[in-house]
Amino acid sequence: MTVSARAMATATPATRDRYVDLLRVASLGTVVLGHWLMAAVSSDGMGNLLALVPGLQVLTWGLQIMPVFFFVGGFSHALSYRSLARRTDAPVYAVFLRARLRRLLRPTLVFVLVWAAAALAVQLAGRGGGGLTGAALRLVTQPLWFIGIYLAMVAFTPPLLKLHERHGWAAFGALVAAAAAVDVLRFALGVPYVEFLNFAFVWLAVHQLGFLRADGRIHRPAALAAAGLAGAVLLVAYGPYPLSMVGMPGEKVSNMAPPTLALLAHGMWLVGAVQLLAGPATAWLARPRVWRGVVAANGIAMTAFLWHLTAMLGVYGVQLALGVPLPEPASAAWWAQVPVRILLAAALTGVLVALFRRFEAPAASAGATAPGSGPRAALGITLCLLGILGLSMTGLGGLLDGHSATLIALPVTAPAAIGMALGGWLLVERSGPARRVRLRG
């Protein structure tokens, strides 16, 4: 049984931090808008607006807002894990993983399977090699990288939460120092493959800031924002880091893949900035109509994120099919079409959300479940995150020809990545029996 947004909004306890829910929706919405703006399709193919107009890359310092999503994740994971731990005498790792992953993996795996079936059909027909179709098969899974990273954050929450409870800001500082050491080994000493460690250190450091917020320990957000912004500016100005906080086609160094110390500094200033807005935003969210809107948006945010590129590519596909001219990207005519394309993409995203939102819909709680097998759950989430990350790198354009990409120094193909994700999901789902645990009285 699903629960309506109105019922959930009405039942919201007074102690809930509503601002966190707003940040979750706003961060995903900003990413969607950024992707729609960056997509530059012409009759010659598909490109990236920021690569075509390098001066616009400074906009990524506002549009690259994924650190806020991971910060919010840290806050939510801390509260969720502690709540489970208070309610049972048994280990709760497997319960925590299942609870956190169900709403994330169900819509993600449906998206993957629908697109994989479409990609297989297109390639069997011999039509998946080039043009907009080929670009779609390569690019549509790229945003899945953040889901893979998020899975890692869920998996590491229990040990890192204990580290936070023991050391507080020092735990965050240790992760920052580790990220800096990785960049020194990478850029100054040329150590191969060491850069991949920053997929963990950078994003887990941002996640750790969420723990600090959960305990009310970010007392000087202005200082955090200033330190992060100054650090990012200095690193980009004098270090080997590019201006863009998102990946650019063909660049030798990316701040995103793998993440760099500059991206971590960027995340710090964003966290400080959103913390400064918490007071007025919380007052605004006290309005019932505003809060209902945020609750409703949270209920479909992941589905909209998964399908937003599909919608944008669909708009371009219809434009090509109808023979509507595609102006040169970044030209005056191209910019004139941007509002129309975004409105059409938003409308098509709404249609896709209506079709697939059932897989994200929250189920009514049936009580706590048994602790189950922690090792099985850990293996399952590891396979899931490797599969999702692998698929974000391979795309779906080479299902039949064995196309592979390098994932942590090992080659992976799209079929193997899909298999890992599905197998991991099954392991997580089966990591415990459906019986009640003994709650503390």
C-alpha cells in the first residue's frame, strides 16, 4: 500500500528537519536543469555546451550541486541508522541497507532494464552506431555514477558514523587530508591508479559533513563556505585543476572523474552556503502548501532524475523526425530555442514519471525486520555499486560487441555491469528473513 503525499505531509512530526528534504529536491532539480542546458545537439552530432563555450564553465560552480545531495545523504543516514540501533538489541546493518536501498534501487534497475532492452533491440536491428541514437546509448547511463557513489556512502555509514562519534571534526579532517595526499601522489609523483581512491575520500568527506549537521556541530557555516571557496579558487588558479566542476569531453584532468581536492573544496563552500540559508528556508517550509509540494516532489525526484535525459533526447529526436532545423549550438537561434526545449523536456519527463513512479512510491511501514546477514548485505551492496558505476562508464552502445570500460583498473562490459547490479540487489533483498526483531521495551 502506498502513502499519498498529502497524508505524509499532514503526518510530518514537528521535529523533522524539513530543510533537508528541500535540499534533496533542489539539488536533483538543479542537476536536471544543468544537464538540459549542457546538451548541445546539432545536425553534426551531440556535444557539450560548456566545451563549446568555455567561458560558461564558471557556471558549474553553482550548477554542480551534487555535493549538497551527498551532504543531505549523510544527515539522513545518521538519523536512520541511529533510529534502528535504538529500536533493537540485534545488529542492524542488513536492515539499514535494505531500508535505504529499496527506494533507490527499484527505480534505478527498472530504468536500466528498460533501456537495456531498447538498446538490444536497436543494435540487433543494426541501427545503434551513430547519430542521436548512438549518442543516447552512450550517454543515457552516465548520470548513474552518482547512484553508485551513494550506494558506497550507505555501505560505509556504520563505521564512519562511529568514527564521527569518536572524533567529530577530526574525522572529516582526516578524509580531507587523505584526499589531498591522493592528489599529491597523483599529480606530483605520478603514482598510477591512486586517483581512484578519491572516489571514496572526497565524497565520503562531504558525506561526513552530513553527520556533523545531524549533531548540530556546524556552528560557523560562513567560515566553512569561505574556506571552501578560497581553497577552490586557489587550487584552480595555481594547481593542476580545471575551472569546470563537471567533466569536459577530451580534458586531460577532470575535477569529477576521479574527484579532486578542488571538488572537495567546492563541496565545502556549497555546504556552508546552504547552511546559511537554513533559517529563512525553514520558516518558509512551515507553510502547509509549500511543505506538501516538497513532499510530493521528494516522492518522484529519483524517477525524474533517472528519466530526464531520456526526455531531453526524446525532444531532440522528435525535432529531427519532424524536420525542424537544429541551429548551431550556442548561436542566437539555439539560445532562443532553449526555453521551449526545456519546457518540452519537463513535460515529457512528467509523462515518464507518471509511467514509472510506482517503482519509487514509498510503502507503508510494516515494522522492523530481522537483522539478517550483514556479510551478505555487504557483498550485495558492493556488487550493486560496482555494477552501477560500471554501467555509467560503459553506456549501452556496445551490448553485442563486448565494449568495455576501465573500472578501478579492471575492464567491465555493460552486460557484466547489469548482472552485478541485479545480483547485488537480490543479495541485499535476501539478506534477512521477513520476521520481526525484538524491540527494546
